[in-house]
Amino acid sequence: MSGQGLFISFEGIDGSGKSTQARLLAERLREAGREVVLTREPGGSAGAEEIRNLLLTGAGDRWSPETEVLLFTAARRDHLERVIAPALARGAVVICDRFADSTRVYQGVGRADLRPLVDALHRLVIGQEPDLTLLIDIDPATGLARAEARGDGEARFEAFGLGLQERLRAGFLALAQEAAGRVVVIDGARAPEVVAAEVARVVAARLA
């Protein structure tokens, strides 16, 4: 475990339901008496939320893939320093909606072949992996339809279309094999409460 706490991340393509599952897990653990910090990336700290606005709004070609990697890394560093590391040090369970795996897939696989750059920056500037990553897997067409229906103004990546979502899903599943000791794939096509029950079982086993 990281420090004294437990660091859990949720990953998946847009519209996979991971944010809902992160929230449901946080509620379940709080009811069980644990201190939980529910956070997200990009964002999670004041500075990182400002960078999130730069990244997720505007035209699809607003930033080059290389610039995106740098912005995501800067946001993650601020988030790690100000929120994640202090919470883990005091023994909290940190549940993060996306972490470094999203950058590995979105910028390293989905948009450009920048995985070596992503990994190098992660080693130099972040140096932290979750203890457990839950990958909520879903059909890309279903996920894209859900994401587009949200209408939350953060649709920059969805604007790249179904082809990108299909590449992202393949990238996440490949990453799950690469980091099999950390990443658990959860079928997100089922009812939210069914998915939540499986998530709870996986996390309970890790906490035990």
C-alpha cells in the first residue's frame, strides 16, 4: 500500500460509468467507517482544476499531443502533492476518477505514439501508482452515446468520434494485461448496482 492508506483509481473510456462507480464505492466505504477522499483527474486540486478547464474545453486541435502530456503531468503533480499524498499519509482511502493510466492510453495510444514520453515524465515527476486500479470496460459505441448525452461542456475528447473510443478501449485492455497485478477489469455493461457489488468485492479482498 502507498504509505498508510490505500490508493484506488478508476479507469475506462468516456461514458463507461467509472465516475458513478467511484462515487458508489466511496459511499460504501464511508458507511463502513473509513476516511475516504474522492477525487478526480485532471483536477482534484485548485491548480489542477484550472488546468482541467484548459484541457477539456475548446477545439479538438487546441493542443498538440505533446503539450497535452505536459499539461496532464503538471496537473497530476499538483494533485499528488496537495491531495493524494497527504491523504495516504494519514491513512485514508483515496479513490481517484482517472490517474496516470488515462494519460498512458489517451496520449500514449489514442492520439499519438507518445507512450515513452508519458512514461519518462511519470518516472521523473510523479513516481506513484495506485495500489489497485479498476477498469470499467464497456462497448465504445455505448460509452460514446452516454458521454455525448451528458452535455457538460467537457466534450473535447468525445469530439474525436467512435474510432478514437475504440482505440482507447483496446489501449486500456492492453494496459490491464501489462499491469495485471494492479488492474482488475470489470464488465461495465451491467446494471450499476451489479457493477458496484463486484467492485465492492474486489476492494474488500484488497483491504483484507
